[in-house]
Amino acid sequence: MTNKIVCPHCKSADGFYTKERVTGSAHIYYNSAGYSEGAMYDGLSHHGGTKAYCKQCYKLMGKTEDLASGNNEEDIRWR
Ligand SMILES: [Zn+2]
């Protein structure tokens, strides 16, 4: 059984977002022509993100811990 998360305000099943503050440092790499080649992020940490907002109407949908699937945030690679 898959439970679809539906916004209680606009009935959208489009998903939700959280507001998080991210702190840490980044190494930005350039090649010999001065073009940026990408970035590597170091020791990022997240703050907040406890409230979930609707992507459609931006209203508060509830607590992230009640809505999120439980996929581990450590699996995300910031590259
Ligand atoms: Zn909504």
C-alpha cells in the first residue's frame, strides 16, 4: 500500500518541501582557462527542516517527520 501525501489545503499530491539552513564550506574548482569545473562540499550540516510546506500553495502541511518516507539523508551526495 502506498500512501499518497495530499495537501489538506489545495488537495495537491505534488509533494512538499522543507526550509533548511545549510552551513559548511565548499571547494570550487577551475581549470587552467579559468572555467569553473564544479564544486565539492565539505562537512555540510542541516538545520531546521522540521516543517513541511506544499509545493503548490506553499501552505504548511505538517511535520516533516510525519510525512517523509524515512529515506536516509546521509545517502544524499552533494556533488
Ligand atoms: Zn497545497
